[in-house]
Amino acid sequence: MELVRGRSLQDLLTTERALPLSRVAQIGLQVLEALSTRCGRLLPMLSAA
């Protein structure tokens, strides 16, 4: 897994204050994908996406 440089979630929330639900879902899926990759397996719901 490669390191992708960008804003931290804390910086994003400090700047934006509130995020649309679609953005929250996108961030959540990115976190799940990173965790599942780190654990060496892809979650079934992510493989269909």
C-alpha cells in the first residue's frame, strides 16, 4: 500500500466543519479499503464496488 499525501481528516473537518453524507461515506469506504488491504483481505462489499 502506498502513502498518499494529502490533508488529514482532522484538517478537513476543521476547515469544512460539516461534510455531506456522500463525502462521509466516501471517506469511510477509503478507510475500510485501507484497513482491509493492510489485513491482507478485501472485504466482500468492497470487491463489488
